[in-house]
Amino acid sequence: MTRKHGELEAEVLHALWSLEESGATDIGSQDILKSIEPQGSIALTTLLTILSRLCDKELVRRRKLDGKSLVFESTLSRDEQAAASLLELLEGSHNPSLVVANFVDSLSPEIKDALRSSLRKGK
């Protein structure tokens, strides 16, 4: 199976967020592996490499549990990461106003209403 650049990192993050949102704590690599690939097509070593990269990028935090086992947690929620990604795109643009205008034009009326409401509240 061929994946696009960054796709596996995104899968790991989404699996971690889903586990956290379900109330799971002390999430180990085996928990994430089961959540991503129930069929077992990803090796544990590959997952550990991806988790290490996510830790280096400060998207995931790891700690030792009971002095041996590693457990993982996300540093940002799914929504916080989405906002950070949007901000990064805007900051990298030569014309952020045009990017925002085109983005807003593509939104559904419901999302535009939610955006207006958030802007009025300052959130």
C-alpha cells in the first residue's frame, strides 16, 4: 500500500485523538497499532518511528509508565491542530487576504454563520 507524504503521521495522530476522545488514558503503542491497522499491516517498529517523529515535532508527548512502558498523548486537540495548520498556511501565503476571501467563499452558509458568531465573540 502506497501512502502520500505525511499520511501515516496523520493516521497515527487521528488514531491517538480518537482513543483520547473515547476516554482512554495511558495509551501505548499497541493500543495505537490496533486502532490504526486492525489487520496488522503496519509493523510496530514503523509505528514507533512515526511516534518518535511526532514527538520531535512536538505534536505528541511520550512518557514512561511504571519505568518501562511508553505511553503517548497528543499535545494539541484535533481542533487546535486544524487551527494551527490553517494559520501556517496563511502565514506562508503571499496574499493572506485573498486566501481568506477564497476560503470564506467556499464555506457553507452554516459554517459562515458559525464563523461570524465566533468572530463576534472574539473566539
